[in-house]
Amino acid sequence: MYTFSGKLKTFSIALMILGALGMGYGFFTAPKTTEDVKEALHHSQDSHEAEQSDEHAVASADHESESTASHSEAEEQSHLEHLLHQAQNRPWSAFFISAFFFLMIAVTVLVFYSIQWAAQAGWSIVLFRVMEGITAYILPGSILLFLFLLASGFHMNHMYAWMAEGTFDPASANYDAVIDGKSWWLNTSGWLIRGFVYLFVYNIFRWMLRKNSLALDTDGDVKIYKKNFNLAVIFIVLFGILELFMSFDWLMSLDPHWYSQLYSFYVFASVLVSGITVIALVTIYLRNKGALPFVNSSHIHDLAKYMFGFSIFWAYFWFDQFMLQWYANIPEDAAYFYPRLVGSYQLPFIGMLILNFVFPIFVLMDSDFKRIPWFVVTTGIIILIGHYIDIFQLISPATVGDNWFIGIPELGSLAFFLGLFIFVIFNAMSKVSLHAKGNPFMKESEIYHY
């Protein structure tokens, strides 16, 4: 029986407290009026002019000054309001990035867990309680993310441009014919209802699969095993459908003029490799604590092999989506990639490609390295950082524009959700035995050797 250590519990709570303070700071310091934005622009311009060595910054300040002078008062006010919305979006965006990242890690762990049931896999049974513990985060993670969806739907932020007033009204100055053509799908009520459905399905299947898995330990009835097999198959199919629309609703609609048929597969690949990486990290931690005596180097090797394989899987979709739209050079597509490839997001866009593809392909290629726990942990942490940056660059360009920065709001949100994630999953694993003794394939898993 695993015991949630006091040190780890204190660490997770400290992360949540510090994270909450950081998020609060982000919301408190966000500009409230266009006058605040104008003052910040002037302060920034004065600061840049004082630093003659920074030629690029001076050029940007001069360009801002010239463009403002050439605009009419109404255009200048509209520009300031746009900058205000982007600045106010920053703490919301930071919250959403971390909330989405950790929730989808837990959900894709549930998907991987369901695949083991559906495939009737034998090697992974000793890891079932680890996977079930990680999926315990789905419930609190869903609640927090749905609160964000409600805040967006009730116009407490400006994250989704298509929710702006007048977007669907031909008589409004804000009317957008392109978005209006998508109003049959992009409407706030339908968007919120679908969001609730996605989260409900994730939670109900997690609850049923977990309940049957624990019941199998008590009864050992093969009918329970077959029931979980059927549930797992149904969930995999449902998830495949829902994830398609979920990616469109929560992420791609941030850029409502742009679309990609590969987008949902790309998002799935990113969060799936993150989920498998978390399974590996948690497994190695518990094994070092003596809580998983039947986990051997072959189990670690196979998890690292999945980390490697799905890193290539992610890179395949990254290349496909980018190459096809770069080659076509259609303006609507180029507008999405321009800030990421040559604009202010070039560093995170190229950086996460190195962390998520180049690094894993070099360090995880060797089979022997996959058996070394500290090596897998180090690689796993780098992969998780890379995929957090991936989610960051999927969301931030549309929500905060060029004025992005990984500072207190972003680090605060990351710390809060990481602390909550650690607390929930290890607390869940301390409630039951980590040995799924009732599973008929447990013996095969215990003696597994690759």
C-alpha cells in the first residue's frame, strides 16, 4: 500500500499556494482601461528610446509612433481596445494553457489505459493502478476547465474572437462574414453544451472503468473483465470522435478564419505522448519508493519505447500540417503560421520542435538507454516542457498577440495546476492497493521480460 509522503504533499500544496498567488497577481496587474494601455505604450517607447543599443526595439517604437500618428482617432481607439483585450487575456490564457495541458494528460492516460483493456495486453497490468491514479485528476481538472469555458461564454474575457459582440450581425461594424458562415457550429450555447458533453464522457467512463477494475480485485469474476473490455472499446471510439470536435471548439476556434483537417490529430499526438511520459515518470518514482515491486526494467523500456514512438507520431503530424500549408501558400493559411515561423513566436515554435522531436530521436533511439530510470526521467521532463510550449504556441498567438512572455501569470498557473495534479493523483493512489491482483493477466505482467 502506497503512502502519500508528507514531503510530497507539502510540496504540492506549496505549489498550489504559490501558483494561486501568481495567477492572482496576473489578474490584478492586468490593465483595466485603454488609458492604462496607452501609458504602458508610452513607458515602453520611452524605455526603448533610452536604450540606443537595442536598434530593433527603437525601430518598433518608432513604427508604433508613426502608425498611431497616421491613424484617425477612431482607429487609434480601436487599436488600443484591441491591445487592451490582448493584455487582459494574458492571465486567462495562462490559466487555459495549464488547465488544458494537465487535463488532457489525464484524459489521454485514460485512453492509453483503455487501449490496454481493449487489446487484452498482458505486459501493462502492473501499471494499471498508476494509470487509474493519474486519471483521478480528470474530475477536478474538468471542473476548473469548465469554469474557464463558462467565463469565456459569459464574456468575462476576450479569448475567442468569434464571441465578440456584433460578429454575427450584418448591421454591426464588427460583422464578420467568414465567421457568420460558421455560426451553425460556432455559437456560444452549442459550444458550452458540447464542452460539457466532452467532459461528462471523460468522467463517466473513467468512473466506470475504475469501479470495475477495483471490483475485479474483490470478485475475480471474468464477467467484470469482459465488461471493462467492452467499456474500453466504446470509450476509444467515442474519444476519437469527441477529440476531433473538442480540438476544433477549444483550440482551433481561437483562430476562426483558419482551419486544418489534421489539427485534431496533431493535438491528440501532443497530449498522448505527454500522458505516456507522465505514466513513466510516476511509475519510476513509485518503483524507487518500493511501491511497485513487480515493475522491472522491461516495463520501463516499453514505456520509453512508447515515448519515442509517439514523439515520431507527433512530428509526422507537425510536418504534414506545416508542409502542406507552407507549400500551398494560401493567405488564410499563411496568416496562422506567419507569427509562429517568422514572427515573435519563432523561438517557441522552433524550440518545441527540437525538444519534442530532435531531442527524443537522438536520446531514445538506443534500446539500452530506455532501461535506465534516471535517463528516462530526464528525457521525460524535457519532453513535457516541450509539449507545454507546444500548447502555449497553439493558444497564445490568437489570445495575447505579439506581447507574449512567460512570466509570473504563466509560471503561477503552471505551478498551481502541477501542484493540484500531484496532490490528486498521489492521494488517489494512496487509497487502494497498487497491485491489481484480480486481473487475469497479472501473472503474465509480473514475469514480463522484453
